[in-house]
Amino acid sequence: MARRRLPEPIISRMAAPVALEVEVDSARNLIEGGAPVLDVRDAAEREKVRIAGSLWIPISELSERWRDLPQAGTLLVQCAAGSRSFRATKFLREKGLVATSMIGGISEWEAHRLPTLKGPDPGPGPDREGSSAGPS
């Protein structure tokens, strides 16, 4: 009887091993090292508070727009408390991207008194703090 070969695990296809989730301090280190941040919250949540320079694709649009994201390097995914970013990270990994979810989301980021922006997102462009990952 022939042995059935099991499918190759997704993790082995990833460019570099990276944790599925990281604490806020590790997330800050990733950002300081140049990792883009993907915010998967909705517009109203993002307007209240966001990480400067973060990309934005609401989780409801991620399955259609994930190709708009940077395909190289590690992508840090965040939401309000970590649940949606965890789901988004798993989805992005299935698509072959290297992604990690920030444990506790923007709530934990704020609890550590790390810098944020508040108010309407000005969108992409020169001298702008926020950006979109492509057309909405």
C-alpha cells in the first residue's frame, strides 16, 4: 500500500520564521525596524485612534484587497484588542505573506503610552501620517 504524502505545512513556505502573535514591545521593535502596520479595524474605530503611518484595510475587505499589501518583509497586523488581527494574520499567512498579530491591539498599544494619532485619517500623500493600502 502506497503511503499518502501529507501537504507541506504553510509555515515552511514562509520567507522567515516569525511568531503568529507578538507583544506590544516586540511590535514596536518591528515598526522601528521598518515593518509596515496593517490596521484591520473599521473607519469609525480608526478615526478615534491609530498608529501613525499604518496601512488600512478593514477586515471585511481583506479577502479582496490583500494583494495591495507589501509582499516582502514582515507585516504587523493590529485591530482594537487582537481578535480580528489574529484572524487576519492567519488569512495572510495562508496567502503566503509573513505576518504577525499584535497581542492586545491598539488598546494595549495605548496602555503602553506609545504614540498615536486621533481624528480623521488624511489618507496617503506626502507629509501624511496615515495611509491606505490602496483604493478603498
